[in-house]
Amino acid sequence: MSTTTPAPSASTTKITKAITKTVRKAVNALLKWQNSKLQTEKPDLLESDEFAYLVLTLKKIPPKARINAYKVPFPNPLHSQLSELCLIYDDGPKSDLTKDFIQKKIKAENIPISKILKLSKLKTDYVPFEAKRKLLYSYDMFLADRRIVLLLPKYLGKQFFKKKKIPVPVDLEHKNWKEQVDKACGSALLFSGRASW
């Protein structure tokens, strides 16, 4: 028995267009204000980045708190091919993954991962706070084998949670790595409740 998804109603389409128009108007006003500010202020001796934050709200909030973030897909990806992504994988005796295998798969499928990090190396080389901090700021996004995600809070520390850079779980037992990475890069991460980090 096949099911069909009903087409959006005229009122839903009208609301979506109105929201898009309002967002576009707000972004244009923000850019205009920023440009006028840059022209009137004296230039800084030291360059500094200015950030614009986008706050999203949902009509329905997920009922349970959980460590893993909910993925909210966006039509345009937040992370591009230029983003620095780090993949943490299990290299324990029970794991069948090797660095060589992962590198070949990443290259063959053109997956935008720039760093592969063994769990054993995370445990030994990133014990000091400064090393964890450097790792945190070295990459735009972290991905991890879903089988080890619950072990990571102990080794990464609270700063990863505070900065919303908790590794996104990916299932490395399945073949569709690129699809999973693209989905993670094209989504905003919604953290519900308080995780025990």
C-alpha cells in the first residue's frame, strides 16, 4: 500500500513566503547597518571578527533530553567543503576500523574530513586542558563513531559542551558515510535539556 504526502496548503505556502520575505528584509537591514557602522567608526589596529547569531525556535520541543543533538536540516549547508571537520573513531581491539581504511574511504567518496583522530590518541595526547582547548578551536565540527559517543565526554571535557561542539554521531558500520556527513553539515544542531557533561 503506497502513501502519498499531501501537498502544502495555500495558507502554509503563503506563511512560508511571508517568513522568507521577513527574514530576507531583516538580514538586508542588518548588513546595511553593519556597512554604515564600518564607514563611520575608526578602523581597529587589531582585526577582530564580528559575528551575527541566528536564533531558531520550534513549535514542538522534543520530549526527552539527550546527549546527542537533534539535527534540524537547512536548505543551504552550514558547513562547506572548506570547513575543517574532525572524525573520531574507535581503534580498540574489537574495532575493525583502521586509519588506512578510513583515509581511503574518505578519498574515494570525496568526504570533506580533514582530520582523523583515534580514540586511543584522544585518551593520551589530549589530557591537559590546553591540548583539549587547542583541539576544540582547530576544527569547525566534530564527528564520531556512534559506538563511542558516550565515552567522549570524559575525554573531551566540558568546553566542548559549552561551545556546542559535541561530536555528531555517524554510523561507520554502514556504507553511506558521505550521506551522513553531508546531513550533519547541512543541519543545525538542537541540544535539548541538560546533558551530563
